[in-house]
Amino acid sequence: METKLKNKSKDAVEATKEQPEIYSPIHKGLRARLFGVSVKAGKIDHTDQDALNAFYEDFSSLVASIRSHHTMEERFYHPLLAERVPGGAEQLEEEHQTVEHLMNNLVAHLERIKGKSTKFEKRKELCREFYLAFNRFIAFFLNHINDEEEHYEPKLRNLCNIEELDNAEISLVGSQKPEEGLENWQMMVSGANAEELANVVVRARIALPAEVIQAGLQLAEGALSARDFTTLKAKAGIK
């Protein structure tokens, strides 16, 4: 795929006159990933150590992504909330701590299962308990990210101007290592619509090297329908 990328500037952002998508694209990606890992958790074969090890790696990667996501929110969004609303980010950060605690419990439980022999008679039950606890975690996490989209994003839009939100979003994107950014982008592509993805690309082009943007577009082209990919490029101003 040969895509012409313009020089990195804020012209494309200013041309859209649209506020950045603060939460929705990455949250949609996280939802898609959570649901996929939940299905895998339900299918764990407790007698297959290799399969359990592979699931552990998949789950650990998900945990790392959530931790990274929370770190970026706390670094780039929460200061705006705290500055504009007294105690504005306190509840979110308390919930982040709860998420961390729950994830630590889940990881520790998986490690205990891995440490048991495949002949351990209650290994099946332990896997089932992980599955149930993981889905309780998902229920809590879904409620958390819903509150961010339903209540906190409107506050940010109401209390901050577009330039402030753009600067926060561009700084967030630019803070990521290329491999981290592409992993988050892959999650977004799996769950968000073409218009939301274009909104992300417009700002990513300011913060990231052209080769990273090119890699991201190639990933999107392979994952999206031809129509959605065309829409993404058109709305992002890419020829």
C-alpha cells in the first residue's frame, strides 16, 4: 500500500474543527480484547499445560495493556480534571487501584494453577474459578470505562477548549513507544468505527514518525473492510 502522508502539522487537526475522541476508540478496543480473552478463559483445557501457558501469556499481555492505559490516563487526562474540578480525578484513581488489585489477584491465581500438576484433581475447578472471577472483573471494568465515557468525557469537553484536549491527546500518543502504540492501535482497529479511527490518525500524525503511521495504516488496511479503510483515509485527509 502506498499512501501519501503530508508533513506533520496541526493543519489537519484545525481543519476538522472536531474535539479528539478521548476515551471511545481505545475503550472499544479494550472491550473487544476483554471479550475475546473471556471466551478463551472459558475454553481452557486444564489438562494441557502448553495451552494454559499460552493463555497466561495472552492474559498477562492484556493486564500490561490495561496498566499502560491507566498510566496514560493519569498522566494526561486526570491533571485536567483535577485542575478544573475539586477532587475531579480522585474516584477514577481509586477505581484504577481497585482494577490493579483485582488483576493482581487474577494473575496470582493463574500462576497457582500453572504450578499444579496436570493430574491435580481440582485443577478443573480452579480454572472455572478463574473464569468466573475474570468475568466479575470485566463487569467492574466495563462499569468503570462507561463512567469515563458517560460522565468524565463530557466534563472534559465542557471545561477544556479544543486546543487543550488536542494537546493532551497528541502528548499521550507521542509518549508511547512505537510497539506500544501499534498494539493499542490494533485494539482500536478491532473495536472502533472508521470515523473514530480517523480522528485518532489525524492527531497521531502530529506526534509520531511517518514510518509508524505507515505501519499503522497497513495494519488497518489488513483488518478493515475496503469501504471502512477508504472512509478512514478520507476523513483523516490521507491520499
